[in-house]
Amino acid sequence: MRIARFTVDNELYFGVVEGEQGEETLTALSGDPFYGGVQPTDKKFSIEDVRLLSPIIPRSKVIGAARNWHDHASELGNETPTSPQFFLKPNTAVVGPNDPVTLPEWSEDISYEGELAVVIGRIAKSVPVERVPEIIFGYTVANDLTARDAQKSDLQWTRAKGFDGACPLGPWIQTELQTDDLSIQTWVDGDLKQDGTTADMVFSVAEVVAAASEMFTLLPGDVILTGTPAGVGRVDEGSEVEIEVEGIGALVNTFRR
């Protein structure tokens, strides 16, 4: 099932996405599916008539897994971690599909990172790996934007990873997905830059979520970014970045000063 968040005539909805690409329809849900379950109504919309939003604004946090792909760690001259490593992004970093991202004036080196994102469905703490599927609501596509110059100069990654617009999410949440070997591809202005598979992760999706739950209490709507393959690079004013995760869909954003 695909769950989207969208607006029509200034009204906000969650909805179930149905149909093939380019011909999708949305059936509005009653209330918030994270707390009230998936309850369809009789309201239906064409995807052409709605504005898709980020499928979730995290209630408390976005957790990012750092250097979770061998080749990405190597391309930046870093060692592969021996245990999952994390950073945080505020929920003000989140924007939706097709939203323009304003590049921060204090950075000249913003980098894209295409990723699979996990959306948490229930409160959880210290979850064993084998029980991780019980706490996952679904999966979406993320762009873990990073200010490389600030990442190098600052003692912490907060500014580099947490600026406004630094976490595009979308286009919707896929509630059922086999994550062992998913293709992740990123295009910049139509040129393929990243082409990886989750099979090459250092730590699996379940291992990343379990480790995060040891450090933080996870709440419904929290988002966990699982890492990016090699091929990251800079975006500039006017750039268009498209990230596609197999089984979910494509997230597209443009950049401006």
C-alpha cells in the first residue's frame, strides 16, 4: 500500500495511492493513519489535481546513518564504521516532492545523497533485529543533503546536515517492501550519478533501525535514513535531482539561491 500526504483546495489529507505511474488516484483517509489506522473515505482525487507533500513530518526526529556503504565512505576518504553511527536532522529540514530547496547562503558545497528512508509506526525502544518489522510503518525516498564545507569545518554535523530543506522526502510511503536488495539511483540534470543496491550496505536496514532504537526512543512518524551509495556530488542553483528507490518511486527536487 502507498500512503501519500497531500493538499487540495487548502485542505490537508492522507490518502491511499492507486493506479499506474502517471495515472494515479488518491483515496482520502479519515484522520491520521499513524494513530487512527488506514480508514478510507469516499473522497477520491486524481494525482494531477493535488499537491503532494512530504509523506510525513516527523513528530520528533530524523535519524541518519553515517557511512553505511563501503564505497561511499571510501570516496570521502573515511573508514567504514565497525558499528552503526548516527546523526540527527530537525523536522524543519524536511520538504516534500517537487519542492524547491533554497541553498543556504553560508555554504558553497551542498551535496546530494540518495537514500532509502524508514518511517516508524509505533513507539519503540531497544528493539531486537528480528522484531524490527513490527515497528516499521513503511518506507520512502530521501535526499540527505549535506553542506560538505560545514561538515569539514564544524566540530558537529548539525549545521551541515540540518539546515532548512536538507531532508527532502517522498513521493509517498510504501508500507510493504523487501529491503535486502533494492536499487537506489540518483540523477542530476538527467545524468546518472549514483547507482547502488541496499545489498551493499555495511549494516542492513533492520540492523540500522535496531541500533537506532538502542540510542533513542523511536516515536510514530520518526524517520531513519539508511545511508547512501557512492557517487555523491555537488548541486548548484538550477540543478534538478531525481532519486529513485526500487519499489517506491522517484523523489524530484530543484535547487535555488
